[in-house]
Amino acid sequence: MSAPDAPPGPAATSAIRLDDVRIAFPIKGQSTYEAVASTSFAVAESEFVSIVGPTGCGKSTLLNAVAGLVKPAGGRVSVLGRPLVGLCREAGYLFQQDAVMPWKTALDNVALGLEVAGRPRAEAEREARDWLTRVGLARFADRYPHQLSGGQRKRVGLAQVLIRHPKILLMDEPFGPLDAQTRQIMGTLLLDLWAADRKAVLFVTHDLEEAIALSDRVLIMSAGPNARIIGDHRIDLARPRDTADIRLDRRFHELHRAIWSELKAEVVKTYGEASA
């Protein structure tokens, strides 16, 4: 088992840093549920880090703590060298479920974030068209969400997040609802867009192959309750990557075997508890 990397020295050296973060929830008629035990890790600027772990172990909860949507019971979350207080305004968050508004076109959905921020409509629309072109949807600007495929709606979602130029990206199983082929296409598109400015990314997924194909590091989370980071694997695959082609690389399979050997034990624990 590989021990998690210790967080780097000063918080300012990391885009995202967790120091002894603990997350607990009150349960009616019981004491608190300790979802995440004392957990520390860091994501460097320009680094793409994925978290994998058994279902229900708290991966999304940890991501929500970085977003400021969940307040830790202990420890500290820092973003860009500053302790996080309230919502993380520097983050762009792509959820598993579509965040598009069904009554707006693809163009209007993408432009909305800039308009809310006070940008003139013409300027927001111009930038939205540019982002739709980048995600391969230039011809679909006037389509409504129900007229788009699942993969196309995810492209709109990517454009919605990236048009606001967030300083970090938080992604919670964003491609989970898609079929395997579309997930690979979306993964390659994400890497192509990310390569332009390499923001720090914290990506949660249940798919180990996806995590390896995308990431610079893969963190393994233990089964809950009291889940924690138990493994930290550096992914030494060359970039740029095609997320389909990289799966044929021998080193990819070596990494998969090594990480799965640790992850499998935690997954088995989860199924054992569920059947008990």
C-alpha cells in the first residue's frame, strides 16, 4: 500500500489543501455520523488529481467541503493559499447531474454566467459562441437541452463552467451518466481544454480507468464511516493523452493493477457491510 503524500509546506504552494479535515453529520436519534476521518492532502497548481473509493465512502462529501458546500467538523481547507470561509468563489463545479436550464438554448445557458456577473449581453453571447465552438457545439447553439444528447449536454455544462475562468475545477462524477464510449470522448475533450491553462482539478469518479486516464495523481479513499485517504499514486503516463488510446499502454495496466489491489479491499468491505 502506498502512503498518501504529505501536504507540501506552506499552504500558498498548493491550489487546494486539506489539513486534518474531518466531516461529521448529525443523525436523528443518534450521535453524529463520522463520514470522513482526519484527512490531509494537497493539489498543486496545474495538477489533475482524482479521488476513487467505494460507493458511499464520502468522495463527494470531501469535494463539497472544498467547494464550501459542507462545513468540516474539524481541520482546515485552504484554496490558493487562503483558508476557505463560506463558498469557494474561485471554483468551477461540474456536477454529475446536468445544470442546464431546460427553457434556455445552449447559447443562453453558456452565456448566463457572464450576464449574471454583469457583462453586456452582446459580449456574453460572443464569448458563449466561442466556448460552444471549443466544445464542438457551434452548430447547436440554438438547440434546447431536450434536443441535445447526454454527451452534448455535458459539453454545454463544461462550457458553462469554463467560460467564467475559474481558478480551480471541482468535478463530481461529471461523466458518470454517459455510456462508456461517450465518457472516453468527453474525457479527451476535458484534457484538451484543460491543457490550455492547466488549472488545478479535483475530480471524483467511481471509474478507476477514467481516473488513471485523466490524472497526474490518483487518491484512494477507504470505506466509510471514518473514511480517509489511504493511498496516493502518481500517474507517470506521458501527456498529451487520448483517454481511449492510453488504455492500451502497458504502463496503464501496471498502474491499474497496483491501484486496484488497494482499492479492491475497500470495495469488498463496503459490500460485506451491505450484506451483513
